[in-house]
Amino acid sequence: MSHPIFKTALAAATALSIGLTAAPALAWGDREQGIVTGIAGTLLFQHVQREARDHRQPPRYQDDDGYYQRPAYGYRPAPPPREYYQPQRISVYQTTLGQAFNTYSSSERRDIQRELRRMGYYDGRVDGSFGPGTYEAVNSYARRSGQSGATRSMAAAYGVYDSLLY
């Protein structure tokens, strides 16, 4: 019983028993004595918990001789952080097709969308703005017309748009 928790508990119980016996027997009724006992028990319990928390030892998996030592009950080491591969996502507006599209005039952009709609690649509004629908339509048109490298360079993107315009 040399553990600090037991020493503290024993000292608190001794002080409590001495303090309660010194009180006049007739001064308190049973209810008052029960309240004081409950309060003292709660304080003792909180103190024992605080002492236990302050004296926790980190888990050890090997002792000084190198032998495996079982971790404390209920302790589970944190799993190593997972490193997921997350591909770099870019917006369709940042692609070469989007950048090249936005260099054309508003009427030329609408003409490109009309031509894509006429061929059956585009079913959105002809408004001259580049979005996911226009991107998919231009990409599909480029693949089917043998210009699959249209997304790799600005020159190839201009080639696709010029083939739709002229």
C-alpha cells in the first residue's frame, strides 16, 4: 500500500473519521450527518481520481531488458496517419480548352456552341460562356474528330475551335 493514491485515501478517511467523531452527537440529526458523509465521500472520490490522473504512466511495450510488456487495459495506441493520394483537381475554366475558348469574341463563342449543338455534342444554352457542358462537348468533338490532344496545348485547343468556326 505504498502507492500515493492509497496513502491519500487512507489519510482522508482518517481525517474524516476523526472530524466526525469530534462533533457533538446530539447537534446533528441523521439527515445532516448523511449530507456531510455524502459531501465528504464525493470530495474523497474526486481527490482519488485527480491523484490517479496525475500519476498515470505512459504505456511501455518493452521493459529495460527488451521483453514485451503488455499495454495497460483499455489503452489503444493512435493509428498512424493515413496518407491518401488526392489527385490535383482543376476547374474546367482553368483547362487549356477553357482558356482558349475565352480568348474568342462573344459572337465567336456562341458560334462554337451553335456548331457543337448542330452536330449533337452540346445540348445547353447558347450563351457564349464556357462551363462543364461546353467542356464535355468540345472534348467529345475533339476525340471523335481525331484531335484527342486538344487538352494538352493551347495550339491544339485553337485548332479544335477554328475547325468548328471555319
